[in-house]
Amino acid sequence: MSVQGRALNARPRTLREWFAIPRVQKWFVIVTFALVPMILLLVFTYIPFGQMIDFSLYDRSYTKVRAYVGLKNYMRIFTKDDYFRAMLLSLYYMAGAMVQLVLALYFATLLSFKTRGGNIYKGLIFFPYLINGIAIGFIFKFFYTRGFVLDSVLGAFGIPLENLPYWLRDQNINNWSLVATSVWRYMGQNMVMFIGAIMSVDTSLYEAAEMDGANRWEQFKYIILPSIKTIVMLNLILSITGSLSAFEPPYVIMGGGASGTATYFIKMHQTAYVDQKVGTACAMAVVLMIIIIIFTILQKLFFRFVLKEGVDDMPKKQKKLKTVKQTTVNRR
Amino acid sequence: MTVIKNPEIQASLTTGQRAGRALAGFAKYFSLLLASFIAVLPIYSCLIVAFKTDEEYALSAPMALPKNFLDFDNFRTVWVDGSMGKAFMTSFFVVIMVVVFSVLIGSMLAYVLNRFAFPGNGLIRNLFLFATLIPGIAMQVTIYQIMNRFNLINSLFGYILLQCGTDVISIYIFLQYFENLPDSLDESAILEGCTYYGVFFKILFPLLRPAMVTVMILKGIGVYNEYYTANLYLQDKTKFVTISTALYSFTGPFGNRYNVICAGVILTMIPILLIFIFCQQAIYSGLAAGAVKG
């Protein structure tokens, strides 16, 4: 770092006088520091974004444009069964996300009170979040296979194998099995974020509540929940949008979305690379983005109008970050 | 969070209340133990299978312990035949490059956005903010065309560049951190004759260390685990394998040899586990910051 620092500092020695003008120097810094990230943002986000919208109006493969079809690609997503089914499949993951949030809230509350070995529990429950998605796919393929891990453990609790379903083959169950995997993976992450939020609640509030004879449930309901509802909402939205993008574990476990487990994302991948319907795949991506934007706007409206008073209760850190985003700097 | 137990309150509890507390305590530890058990069980099952020979794997019960915990044959197989050794080298190289580059450009951009008012400041912030709403992987169809045009398919450099380019969270973390660094630092340095470059590289950059650690860990783990674009842009698997693509390729040759696949899975987890053990706090606090990106 120091090498680079020196190299950049060497510059004013040759152009010292000109460079000494603060305004010149300021613009020099702005351009040199912002250029690379802006180019990357343009090339890898906004240009492909524009192209994506453009492509979505054509019937095309990777190399060949067949015809301009207007909004037909979009119509197709909402009318053809297999596309629409993939979208409905997200409902499973959303239901899973609800369960995941409730569990995360429960464990975060437990761990916020004095707990023996609390950090160990926290670490164990959180760790799955860091594991490679492909690895998780393999782990759970092994876990759910008939007669393997899950069946053996349930067998040890006295449930005979004949009474157990085929976790991955039975179409009534396999999506729930996959959703459970997703809960296993992300619950700890939600929990850690909730713990962070609960930590910022003033300790004296609990003492006062305990003084007044409030039990744990009352403490949760009247002290903890009101002060962290913002971050709970935020996590809810993130889980919902995340559930549309579930990819790796179901992809690996089911070998690419067999037996009716192709999530929206897997379907999009197949449309683009297997069926080579690039136009339709782009339309799917646009639809996904619109859904995400709708949820984000709903979230903003919810914060503004429903949680009006909740903004003041936001954990300190989040509050600060929000101001970072919103304030236009007015310094030099 | 420690709730200070007031002795007066404790004394005033009736027996019924005390029994209730004991029951609540039991329920608490029971549920925590159960959750930890569920979190660990799938990993544990994978770990024990990784030490079984082919024959043992075929004959023994899935949850039976392996005969020999020092039998590293499966690990050797994935390291050499499954090219995990090569994959680790590639992944580590990519992670280091991306992390260094991300820290540099992220902190530089955050410095400019935080310390200078200029027309376009708000626009740049909004462009980055809006970019978080666009699902990155969904755009790969068109990004692929761009990568193709620049000849960046099957190029490690292209992959690294792409990983840096889609980075928004690190900019937020740095922006947030700059808010806490007082302007007086800059001003006194300028009075002493520093240029803005000097202010950034000599004064502020070293102070960013905590934010850097957070960005490096979160970004590093993300890149290390990344599969989708690695698979898409590093197509020549004989030349470029990352941890994820190497692992995914096990569906082929080792399809039924779960003992070998599990050895691969366990191997990929080791670096993550080490980082987790040593940098727990940085990961937890980084998550809180990254959460607000949406």
C-alpha cells in the first residue's frame, strides 16, 4: 500500500503548482478514484441490464435473432404451465422463510439472555450459512436418501422405515425437504442479525420490567419485539426475494430440478442454456427484478406508514447506515 | 445481554414461579441443544462417511462410525483425481485478488463519496443502490455476451474482474465506516501539506482496518463459495477449476461413491471453519452492516 501511496504522491512534485489548486486536486481525486468502480458498474450491471430488457422483446438464441415478438415472452411466462409452476414453487420457500424467521427470532431471544455456552450454540446454529452451496447440496442429498442419515436417525427414535416417505422422490414432500434445507442454511444468519438488534435494546428496560413482574413472554412482546420490528421486516423481505432465487442446493440435490422441484431460478437457467430461448430467459429475469422492486417499494412504504414510530427504535447501527445512504455530503 | 438478577426479586418468588422458571430453563436449553443437533447432524454424517473405505461404505450403516479415523485415502482421491488440490490453488488465488481489489476500489470510491460534495455524488450513490435490486445472477445471460465480446470466457482475469464488478456491499461498509472518521483528521493532514491522495493512503486507509477485515471476510467467503458464474465463465474445466466447480463435477465420476464426495465436501469446509473460528466477531458485525443493503 505504501508503495502505491508514494507513487501517487510523486505526482505533485512535477505538477506541483497546478496540482496545489484544491479544486483541481479535488476533481483529480474524484475521477481517479471513482473511474474504475464506475466502469465496472456500467459494464457488469447497467449495460447488461439494458440488454436484458432489449433481449426480452425478441425470440432469439445466443447468436441468432429470430424475430421481434414484443411482449409475447412475458405472456408466455404467465400463461405456460411450467413457467408459472416454477413461480408458484417459490410459495413453498416463502412459507419456509416464515418458519425460519420465527425460529430465528425465538433462538435470538433465548441467546440474548444469559445462557451457559451461548456463544457455542450461536456458532453451531450459524455455521451452515457459511458452507458452500454445492457442498450443502451433496450433504443433503446424502442426508435424505432412502435408508441414509435422516431415516437412520428417525429409526433410532423408533420410527420404522416403512412408515417414512421417500423424502426426495415423493412429489408431495420433496419440495418441503428442499425448503427445510434452505431453513437449515439461513436460519442462523437471521438469528445473528436479530441478536445484534436485540443487543442494542437498553438493558435497564429489562430490569424495570422484571421489577414489575413481567415474565419472559411479556418482556419479549413489549420490549424486544417493538424495538426490532424493523429488522424483522427487512429480513422478511430479503427472505421472500431470496426464495425466488433459490438455486444451488435444489439444483444439486435433485440433479437440476427433476420431480417438480425446478425453482424459478433453475427454470430460468434451463430456458437460457438448455432450451436456448434467450429471449424468454431475459423476460424471466426482468419479471424477477420487477417482483423484487415491488417488494422493496412495499417495504419502504411499510416502514414509512405502518412503522412510523418504529424508525426511532431502529438499532443504532442500522439507523446510522440509513443516514449514510440518504445524506448528500456537503463538505467541500 | 446480561440480565442482572436482583436478589430481592429472586427471594420474593413463590414456589410455583420458581418451578415455572426451572421449566422455562429446561425448555430453553433443550431447544438450543436440539437446534444445535440439527445444525450439526448433516455435517457430522458427512464427516464420518468421509473416512470410510468403499467396502465399508457399502456394507455399514450410514451412521456407524468408520473403523479407522486416520484413513485419509478418500481425501487423497479427491485431492488428486478430483483435482481438489488444483481447485484450492485457483480459488485461493481468485479470492485474494478479488478481496484486495475490492478493498481498494471500495474504499477509494467510499472516500470520494463521503468526503467530497460534487455534482453526481447523489447519482452515483443511487446507481449503486439500484444495482442491489437487480438480481446479479439473473443477468448472466447478457453479461455472457459482454464477456464473450471482450474475450473473457475461460479467462481467470475475466472471472476476477466480474467478481469485483458486482460488489456493492463492501462500498456500503466503507461508506458507513468513513462516517465515523472525523473530518479533522483530513484537515490537519492537509494543513501539514498532504495532498488528498496522501490523506487517503497515509491517514485514512490505515484507519479503515476493521472495515477492511469485515469486507475481506464476507467478500472472501462469498467468492470462495461462488458456483454459478465460475461454472459459466471458466468452462474449460481441465484448465480452471474452483472449489465449487470441482465439487460439482463429482456428480460424474464419483456419483455413487458418497464416501469420496463427502471427503471433498469436508475439505471445502476446512478453510471456512478456520476463518469462522478466528474471525467470528468480524463476521457477525459485518452481517449486520450488509443486511441493510436491500
